[in-house]
Amino acid sequence: MTLEMVGFWMVAAVLVASSLAVVLTPNLFHAVLYLAAALVATGLVFLLLDSPFLFAVQLLLYAVGVMTVVVFAIMLTERLVGERIVQTSRSLLNGAVVAGAVFVGVVGFLIRAPRSVLRPTLDADAIPAIGRALVGPFAVTLELLGLLLVVALLGALYFARTDE
Amino acid sequence: MSLNAYLTLAALVFAIGLFGVLTRRNAIGILLGIELMLNAVNINLVAFARFHGDLRGLVFTLFTIAITVAEVAVGLAIVIVIFRVRRTVEADRLDLLRG
């Protein structure tokens, strides 16, 4: 058992447990906190896949940025004290059947796929190459993404503004 | 670990997120499920990029992360405006478009 296997199983256990908690806990605020744990665990999976840059992006954008926005949305729409924060679920059995079918279908494809490729050795640090790709072949995409972010934030501002 | 291990983990997280989207009544809870599903996709992208030695998967993951953040901002703004108009974020009671 290598160090990577131990790390993978620990991170996988944390990720699956916190994901289950996100969809099962009755308290909406707790669900958001469990989602933060799941997002950090996903970042650790990136770290296991030798992508420290994406780990940092995941922490900064997701685990901090998204969490802040979601917590604000809950505070604006629910009363944090009292019974409103408790959310209920519906048709648990149907949801479990559909989600289980999707999982079994994907795993069925994975089993039938050709034997998995070997992990190539990492020849160089990927971060400078990512930077060159972002301003080289992907420069137009990067600019479009910036435009999308501006439009999305202006749209969110427009939706959430008050009338006066 | 093999590529299949990472892909199976991603499929499991995706299925859990789908379960959340299907069963949650609260609109914010549904958005949290969508977040989980998008995360599973990112795990797939990074795993394929690493095991095929292809940088483009990592760049694409950066783009999907940024797009997801924009999606969350717009989605939550819509939830807030729905709450302001209807005083509820229960998805079952938001049936304005029902014929």
C-alpha cells in the first residue's frame, strides 16, 4: 500500500461522507458547511493528481468564494434561528433509484473500458505551461470567460437590486 | 491508484449530487446538489488530464470552475429575487409557469 493509496482512500472517504451529508442533513446551514468540506476534499483529490495550482484555485474560488455567497443567500432568504432553516426532502426512494441507476450505468462503462492507462511520470512543473496555454492557444477563450463573468455579475446585481 | 478509481469516485459524487437535486425541496438545497455534480465533473477532467499527460484538461478545469462560480452567483440572485416576490424558496410552490 503506497502513500498515494492511503491518501486516496482517506480523501475519498471524506469526500463521499461529506457529499452524503450535504444531500441528507435536514439543516440547510449544516448542508452548506458539509459542502465546504466536500469542496476542500475535491481540492485534495486535485493535489493527489499532482495539480497544486488547481488545488489553490479550488480553495480560493469554491471553498471561500462560493461558500460566502451561499451563506449570504441563506441569511437573506431564511431566518437562521427558528424552524424555517429545516428543509425536507421528497420522494427519497425515486431519487435514490435514479441516482443509483446513473452510478451503476457509469461504473458499467468503466468496467467494460480497456485496461486503465498507466500514470505517466511528471516531467516538469505544469504551472508555467498552464500560464503559457492561457495566453497562447486559449487566449480568446480566456477573454470570453472574463466577459462571461462580467455579464453574470452584472446580471446577478440587476436581479438582486431593490426597486428604489 | 488507477484512472478508474478516480473516475468511480467522481461517478459516486455525481450520483449523490443528482440524488440531492431530485429530492431537495429548497431551491438553495437544489443548487448545492448541482455544485456537487459539477465538482465530480472537475475530478474527471483533472484525472484524464493527469493520466493522459495532457495539459488541456487542466486549462479546461479552470474554465469550468470559473463558469460554475458565475452560475452560482446568478442562481442565488434568482433565488433571492424569487424569495422577495413569493416569500418562499420551496421549489414545489414555485409553479408560476404551470399551465
